[in-house]
Amino acid sequence: MLTPGSAIAVGDRFSAQIASQLSRTQIVQYAGASGDFNPAHTDEVFARDVAGYDTVFAHGMLTMGMTANFLVDLVGQPALRSFGVRFVQQVWPGDTLHTDAVVTGVERDADHVRVDFEVVTTNQRDQPVLTGTATAELTGD
């Protein structure tokens, strides 16, 4: 985990795999946890025959949540001040997801370090599925 004493510089990259072969079960579990039972995420027949997709797909917020977990692991929950994303494309059952956070800004003062990140989550084909930004304020507390 990054701390105020960590050597952090613009251009530093932090990476992790956040999902390995995302399962339909995980997608349905997220539907239950979130209360979002849109049938495009949980009903194969609806997704294919009504919505026109090849199969069900993951909720965007599931991908965002997994990406947020990576950021919290990196900076600590209290330090994460902002996180915003754009959903670029669907995440499908079987996808493996990888997140990169690149430092785009560092501001230091006596009490804390503010770190800005550009965040990209990609699938196993190295295609972006989520892009965004995050800001953390690291303190000695």
C-alpha cells in the first residue's frame, strides 16, 4: 500500500489482475448484492433473443467495483478521495480483467501527498472496458 513516505512520481504504474474468467455466477451474485436484476445481465434467453446480445454481460458497476477494490488496496480506503469512470465496452462471462493505474500528478506538503491517477481496466484481449481517473490523499494517520 502506498504511504506518504512512498517514493511516488508521475509516470509510475501500478497493475493487477482483478478478475480471472469472470463467471455467470459472479454476475448473478452482483445482481443480488446490488438489486439490479436487469435481465440483460441475468437471463440468457432475454439477452440473446430480446436484447440482441450473444449472451448476458456484467454490470458496469461490477467492473467499477472490482477496479475500485484495486485502488483501495493500493492507497487504502480512507485515502481514496475521488474515482470516476467511463464504461467503454461490455464485460462478458469468461473475461479476465486487468487494471493499470498510472500516476498523472503528485502534490506534496508537510502533512500529506495528493496523487492523481489515470485508470484503465482491460480484458484478456488488451481492450479497454473501463477508463477513468482517481485521486488519493495519503496522510500519516
